Amino acid sequence: MLRARLLTRLLTAALVVAPLLSACAGDEPTIAVLVADTDDASSRVVDVERLTDRVESTCDECRVRVYDAEGDAAAQKSQARQAEADSADVVVVVAVDPDDLGTLTGGDLPVISLGELVPGSDRFVGLESGVPTGRSGSDVEAARDVVMGKEKSMTYVPTGDMSDRAADLAVAYLADNPVEGGVDVDGVESWLYSDKEVTVDTLTSVLVAEGILTLDDLCSGSTRKRCASLGLR
């Protein structure tokens, strides 16, 4: 289906990938990313910019085309058809309604579900605990609410790692490269990640230590004095 030479440097089994040096000839391999709603921080399972950067750093000639459904399931179904019409080679989908995308998984186009499993997908990247509970705001905003005592805890979802994995799986499809390390979820080869409940006592050991935010993000402006009193900096 892919009308181009396959990438010459294959992904390793652990998906530790290096930039691919040789270009694909002919049409550019295209990864379509169907996003439920880029403005909805509550989904928190995809970082589109990071996914795009990951693809571009591992496949010189690959391109990413993003379709934003803005929370509309009908619009996403239409976008799925459009992605096929636009000759996408792989689809990564963050579904508005996973059960409403049967037309997407009913054909020959490889589909990677991200966040929630779309029935009939080829591969799945999700959470061991299921779907994250919705909340508004970013990780930084949620963490600052914990500092101020507005919330007792927040749930940290490894969005960046999940986005990297989805990107790597998509590039692996383009390279026709098998990927090891998955587990079976409803008959679909899957890679599952753990979310973490973060309290004021673990904000720095989890979020700061893992590079999700900095102490300046956490302890500036209105939270500066509170951080000092808590001994966070």
C-alpha cells in the first residue's frame, strides 16, 4: 500500500529510535492523527506537537496530518473518511466515541488507538487504569491547585511517553517492522502506561523529577509564598 521505499534503519525492539538517514522515494508516507479535541485538556492522552516531532525525528520523509474533531463524533467520522481520501498510510486516533468509528477500522488502513481502544484497531496505547478522569486545565495548573490546597491531589498521565509510543508504532508500520513488548487487550496488541496520583508531598519527586514542569512553573507568582512555607523551594 505504501508507494515508497521502506526506511533503511529499523526501529529496535525497545523502540529506542535514532533519526533515519535515508529518505523514502516517491510519495511522502503520511500519518493521520485524529484528535478528539485539541482544546480539551481533560483528555490528556496526546501531545500532538510531541508526537509530530517524534515522527519527524525518526523518519526524514514522513509527514503528520492532524484532524481536530473539536469534540464532535460525527465530525470525526467524516475526518476519518477524509484521512483515507487523503491517502494516509497509518492513522493514530484519539476517539470522541470509540464505538462510533467502525468504518475507520473496517478497511485495510492500519489504526493505532491512543487513550481509548477503538474496536478493531491494530494497536493500542493506553492506561492500565483505563481512561483518565476528566478535569480542566493543564498539569501545571492542576499542580498549582494542589500547592494552594484547592485540591488534595491530581492525576498525572504520562502523555509525552504515550505520544512517543504512538509515533514509534506508526513509523514501525511504515517500515513494516515488527514491534515487541506489547500485551493483549481485547485481542489488540497494546502498550499500557501507569497514571499516578500526585499529592503535595510528591509534586517535586514526580512532576519536577520527570521534567513535566519546573519549580519556577510550580512556585512563581501566587504560589511562591505557599511553596516556601511547604519547603518546596
